Amino acid sequence: MFKISSSNMITATGGKIEQFFAGLTFAIPLLMGICLFFNPFPHTTAIKEFCFYLSVLVLIVLLIFKKTDFSLRSPLTLSFVLFFLWGIFGLFFTLDFNNSLHDLRAHLLNYYIIFYLLINYFNSRKKLEILSWIVISSATFFSIGAIIYFYFILGNPFSVRLGVTFLEIHTDYIGFVTIFAISLALNKLYKSKTMAYKLLVLTCFFITLIATLLSQSRGALMGLFAALVILCFSNKKNIVFVIIMISLMFFTPVKERLDHKEFFRDARTKINRLGIMIIKEYPIAGIGFGMQIYGNKKLLDLEKFNSKLPPEYRQQGVIVDSPHNTIIDVTVRTGIIGLVLFLNIILTAIWMLWKILKLAKSEYFRSWIICLFACFMSFLIPAMFADTTFGQRAVVFYTILAMITILWNINEQSKSDNNVAELKEHPFKVK
């Protein structure tokens, strides 16, 4: 009797321990889901940091007790490592060692961690759908809140660009959040025959579309147009939404922003010229990874570089203290080699989508490939007009990369399952 009681106590204790670790495993995707949901919302830094660092702490516990299959395996891992190592190498040449070291850890390394947490804990078809709904719902609620606050509480007329007074997610950054959600929403529209589901998806689509148009960001509009056109290859019916977008533009102040004369008067051409001038001065390793170096007058005399430009390309008055172009921003901070390594990340992600498209034959993979390619292009196009290596934009970037990797892993698992099934059916088949 004593032996039986002891055995039962051990079993019960073991069961509680396993439940405890199961709870910890469940906590990571829950916390990361909350973190992603609040990504675009201002004044939620404490919530996001709490969820992120608690997720990391839980992961460390699971790793110590060997209760997780957490893996760094991904086609993007080598590209990530090379870019990170080059950032560390740049510490020997940076104009501000402390700021560069801080940003390598607090920004780049943290975004890598977000990426790996997502690919490990949203690693199935069902969880990929959940992840996409988190992005859609987040952008939808953010758009509703931003429109109500900016136009109805602050009383701004609709001719004013949405978010022009926002500090954390400025008007030029809104599109990175909303267009990502728009692409994911349209991918879901035709996957269910229930009218309630379609109405929900369409509601999210139109709310985020209106927010995008009200931002009047030319980069966002180009990204949105590219995403909608790409999605037409998934379903020809999406051409309707291209027409809707173009039609709505004629009823909003956006049409004035698309005047070709506005492009030539845009200050970004002068900002880009200044960035290129600095690249010529620091071509190999750049000025350092630190994001505060460019605007630090004690370290980098922007007025001096600006004065060297031809008069028609000089900035007048206050000089803009950021490149406003992701390619130039990366090159300024990490040099030409750093740019090549960063572009390798982008090209690897595109290669992954192309590889899945060639190997996978099902409609499931085809629709997701086109959707994620649309998401990626809708990010990269406006990234030519904004800095996207930190903040909400960077989280969106690494979330897209994570979703591409999750799809890649699902495809790999599908191939493995098919091979096992074929081997069971034909055990003596020689390939």
C-alpha cells in the first residue's frame, strides 16, 4: 500500500510539473500576441516591454529544463548573423561606441528574438492564421482610435494628414501597419463562405484602407497599390479593390498629394543627397550602428556636408536629422558592406517564397505566397521614403519575415509527411 501511495504521489507531482511547463509554453505565444497587438498603439511601451521580456524569461526557463524544441534553424539565420557580426565589427570604427552598442542590443538583437519567438511558437497553419488575425485586429482598432482621436476629439479637418501631430507613429509610419493588415485581410476574404466572416474581413479592410488614405503618404499609397495589384494574381476579383482605392482617392485630399509637381518639390530629394554625401565620406563601415549618431551635431556636422552640395540640393534652415530612406539609412550606419548584408536578408526572404511556389502545388501555399509577397513589397516600397530599422516599422518587418519562415517550415513539414506516407505505402520503392 505504501508503494502504491508513493507511486501515485510521484505521478501526481510529475503531472503538475508537466502542466506547469505546458502553461509556460502556452504563455509565450499569448504574451507575444499581446506584444504584437499593441505594436502600433502609442503610450503602450510598458505593456510591450513587459510581454517581450517576460516571454524571453519564460523561454530561458524552458531551455534550462529542456522543455522546449526552440530552434534557430531558418534560411534567414545566416543572413541575420552576418549582418549582426558586421554591426559588431563596426564598433571599432563608430563615431559613438556606446550608442552603437546599445542599439545593436536594444533594437537589432531584440527584433531577432521577436522573429525566433514567432517562428517557434506560431509554427502551424492554425497558429499562422491566429498570428494574421492579431495583425489585422491590431491595425483595425488602431485605425479606429486614430481617426476618432485625430479628427473628432482634436477637431482636425479631414484635409489634414492623419497622425501629423503623433509622436510615436507619425503619419508616414501608419501605412506600414495598415497595409500589412489590408493584405492579410484580402487573403482571408475568399477562404470562408459564411457571410458573417466576409463582412468582418471587409469591415477590417475598409477601416484600414480609410486610415491609409487619410495619412496621405505617397509612399504608403504606392505600397498599397502594389499590394492590391499583386493580390490580383491570387484572385482576379481583387481588381475590384484596386478600383475602389483609385475611386476613393478622388474624394479625399490624397489627389493633391499625387500631383507630379509635388514629387519634385519634395524635401526627400535633398535629404537623400545629404545622406549620399555622408556615405561617400564613410563608405566601408559607415558612421556606426547607433541611431542617434546621424543627428548628433557633436559627432557629425550635417551643416558642413550640406554646404558641400550644389545650391539646388542644399537644405535650407533646419537640416533634417534622419535619412528618411531605409537603404540610405542602413548604408550611412553600416557602410556599403552592411547594405549588401542587409539586402541579402531581403533577397533570401524573396527566394524562400519563390522556392515554396516552385515546390508546393496546393492552393493554400499559393495564396499565402502571393499574400506575403504583397505584404513584403508593400513594406519595401514605402521604406524608400522612411526609416524602418526601429520602432513599429521594424516589428512589422520582422513579423513579415517570421510569417514567411513559418510558411517555409509548414511546407517542409508537409513534404516530410508526404515522404513518410509514401514510404509506408511503398516500403520497397527505390528512388
